[in-house]
Amino acid sequence: MAARRLTCVDTTLQDPLLGQVLDGRYRVDARIAVGGMATVYRAVDTRLDRVLALKVMHPTLAADGSFVERFIREAKSVARLAHPNVVQVFDQGADGSYVYLAMEYVAGCTLRDVLRDRGALQPRAALDILEPVLAALGAAHRAGFVHRDMKPENVLIGDDGRVKVADFGLVRAVDTVTNTTGSVLGTVSYLAPEQIEHGTADTRVDVYACGVVLYEMLTGGKPHAGDSPAQILYQHLHEDVPPPSAAVPGLPATLDELVSSAAARNPGLRPPDAVALLAQVLEARAALSTEQLDAVPPQAIATQHGGAEDRTSVIPRSLTVPRPLPVNEDEQINRTSRFESPPVSPRRRSGRPRRGPLVIVAAVLLVLGLGAGVWYINSGQFTKVPPVLAKTQVEATAQLEKAGLDVKQVRHDYSDTVKRGTVIRSDPKPGARIRDNDSVTLTISDGPRTVKVPDLAGLPLSKARAELKADGLAPGMVSRAVSDDVPKGSVISTDPAAGTERRGGSAIAFTVSKGSPVEVPEVTGESVDDATADLEDAGLKVRISSQRVTSAEFEKGQVVEQSPGADDDKVAEGDTVTLTISKGPEMVEVPDVVGDSVADAQQTLEDAGFEVDKDRGLLGFFGDEVKDQSVEGGEKAPKGSTITIKIR
């Protein structure tokens, strides 16, 4: 489900949340969409006065701990992905039976809407959409998460042209092995074979889904079809995704190779993550000509534009790229008539031999020869470098020789994205203009370069990051912990640990020292001023919670709760302790029970929230009527306090 604006029939008339204010802050204005797990509303944050999307879990699921956990995991996961192509999550909370996420509101449509309205897209538009999607997923993958439910419904295209990925509700940590035990999460048309067969997922399942989405954008249809989900799942397991050119004749082989690589049934043959696939997409785009990028597929749905049918209007307005203007008819006529022979004058009658036919033949031959010469000078001695990327050295050499070119030199280089033994790049690049019989240099992949994680323990964080980069690895997330042995700001450990082999460019997480642990003073029951002074003397910062609570135990202005508490041994100097302050006890009106029986009086006072003490004295031992009460009826007393009744 996505935070988006949809042009659909309003079905909000019977929705009880409409017009309500959740958590005293979010006013629900309209329902946007409904899914199996939650409903998305357009809402207004009354505190910050901004429009946002509110994703509210269905109340029937809110009682299920696993669903709530997954819902909260979405908030925490996406909140860590500060990326322009990821729908932001602002807040998470609960109001009664409603568990919600407050999310960025994207005014626009989904990729599914575009495909439904426009059919197949031009290659340029498909790549314009795919690249930001891969950038968003790449950020997630490098942060350690897998989306697991990539599909056109979760790709939002804003009115301003921005592309964003939504619905990270199914994310998992990369290293977490997930088993669905009978229920497969995700949408069947985009599930990778290993998700279906083993119920496990890593970054490559998102790569597979993106390959299927690219196929759908290029052809206007899904690669696998069937009358039931079971048939589609069977095809994922036993049939390769077909090349899109089978459905769109003339589609460049480069795009076939891109889909084949991303949607390979064997996960080991796919790019390892979205970052690697994005590199392949950029390389493929560079190899395509303007004509190939802007070719209109026959599956594009024609639209009425300016009163005439227009098949080029098949992409979102914001993604449209201006095309070169066509040559006008006069110019075309002039170009095609340059080498035509001039009209031959009528033959003059004379007694000279008739050489007219010979002159005409000679003129035609001269024009043809001149035309051929000009053609050869401008084009005939040139050819284009064929696409050889991702092919083996033998295949690439054969294709170059077929084009009349030979291999000048073969080089080798490491590659995280290109399979070992296949071509990483050619010089000149594929599609480049080159003379006949010229030579091309090929660079062959030696596969990923593996690097041992260096021992960075004890180094300052800035120096550790620099050393990690120098070794060909990338600095990852930073978490902090107390340490008696490692100075503040220096590295305690890395994940993975030192000595572990990792692919070059992999992200390595740091645990950095906050310094030695400090003892947190116990300040509950103290005044705010005294508690603040004690904590600051211990080298800690103080934050006063905006929420105050009633308390029968603590008087107004005293500290009811502190976080972290005095028994927490993971607090370092400079950390913040949050204090919750008492509003004092809740004052309740005392019922008048004089004249009531002892049993009735006790029940009435206890129902009002009081404790009851009985004073029978010497004369009331056998009595059963209340003579007096310690707090007169109608007056107020702290809830939970004790009311004494005298019996006669």
C-alpha cells in the first residue's frame, strides 16, 4: 500500500475514522486506498500544519502481535533510509485500537496506473523510472534491508516527476533468514524462485522483481500468466523470463540482456544487489542510440492528443524527453534529389550521330559513382561497435569479427556486477562509430574482488573510515556503546569482524565507544531542580518529558520516572536522562456514607477509588451503622487515599 493520491471513486462515506483526530494530532480527511493489512488516509498534522498520508492498520489485525511488530518494523526501517526516492515515515504510534504510521504524502500516481493507462513504455521512460527505483533499493540494501515486495503498485510517480518507492512493510534485515511456513509474502507475479521454493529472501529477490517490472514496462504485460496463482508460481520455478524483444520485435538486445541478468532464475547469476543492477542499467542506457531509446512499442496505448491519434504519448508528462524535430517534406525532397540527373533535353534533329543514349548512360553512371563515393567517404567505411557487454570472450570476439572488427587487446579487471569471464566494457564503447577493419579492446571480468576486513579496534572513527575506504570497503552504519577500555569516539568492533572476507565495496558497520559507563543517580521522588542538579553533577544531560502523569505516590512536581534508570549500566557521560514529572494525585469527590450500613459504606467508598479503615471504638463493636467519616461527603480527597469510617 502506498502513500499516494488516487483518481478513484470515493468510498469513505461509511468510514468511522473520517473527521476524527488520531492521537490528538492527525486529522483524517479522506481515504486514499485500502489493502489487506492497512488503510491509507490523507490527513493533516494539526501540530505542524502539513498534509501527510496516514497508514492505519486494520483494527482486526492490531490484536495480532506479529502484524503489529511488522508494522512497527516498517516505521523503524524506513526512518533509517534518508533517501530522496524513498517515501519518508515521520511518526508511528497508537490511539486505542488504531496503530498507525504518519508518512510523506505523494501527489501523483503509481507505476501501475501508468501501465494501465499507457500500456508499454518507450525504453527511455522505462529506464527513467527504473533508475530512481534502484537508487532507493540500493540505499536500503546497503543499509542492510530487503524490500521483498517490489511491484508497480509500490512505485509512486509524483506530479513533479519524482519517483519514490513505498511500502517497506515487508522489509527484513539482509542477514535474517525468513521462512514463511506455508504463506508466501509478496505478490506472486514478482516473486523470485527462492522465495517460492525455500521461503528465504536476500537483496537478490528485489533485483529479480525489478527485472520483472522492467519487462512489464517494456512490453506492457507480465512475463508469466496463468488462471491461478499456482500456475504463475510454477512458471517462476521452471521457466525463464522471456526476452522482451519476443513481445516487442526490434527491441535492442541490450535490454534483453538486462532483463535476463536481473530476472535469472538462479540467484547466483543475478547482480548481487540494486546498486550493482543500477550500474548495469546505466551502462545499457549508454549503449542505446536516441532512436532506440525513443522507439514507440506497438503495445503502447494510443491517446487522443490535439484531436489526432498519438502513439508517442505513452509516458508520464514529467518523464517526457523532447524528441528531434522530423525533417520537413521540402528538405527531404531536396536531400533525395541532390544526385538525380538533370532532365534530358529533347533530341535535336541533325545529321550528327545519335549519342543521346550513351550520354544518358554516362551521366547516370557518373551520378551513381559520385553518390557512392560520397556515401563511402561519409558512412561506407564506418561501422558501429556491436553490443558485447556480459558476453564471454569467445562470444564477443565472434560478434566483433562478424562486424568486420578484430580484438586488439584483452584486459582483465575485478567487477562486483559482471560475471567472471564475461565482458565488462569495450573500447570503443558499444554503439560507437568505428572504421571497418579497426580493432576493439575488451576488458574481461575476474569476478568480485574480495577483501579482508581490517582490524580497526581502537582507531578514531574518522581514521577507521579512511582506512576502510583505502582497503576497498565502504563505511556503514554506526552504533554506540559504553566501554571501559576504548576511548570515547574510537571503534570498539566492526560487523563483520576483523579478518572476515567480504566483496569489495561492501558496507562495514561500526560500534563506537561512548566512553566509560557512569553511574546514574536515583532521582525518583525528588523535585525537578534537585533531580536536574544530581544528574548534571554526574555528567549527564536532562530532558523533561512534556507528558505529566497523575500519581498517588508522588506529590505534584516530583519525579515519577526516569529513563534510563539507576540500574542501567550502558550509560556514558553526556548521555541524556528523560524525567517524567508528577501532576500529583487525582482528586476525587468523597461520597457521603454517614447513616449507611458498614458493608454499603465500604462498597461505595471503594467504588469511588478509596481505601477504607473501620473505627469501631468501644461502643461500636457490635454496631452496623456509620456514625462519622474522616473526610466529609462532597469534599475531595486523593484517589487511593484512606477514608476512616466510625461505627456505632
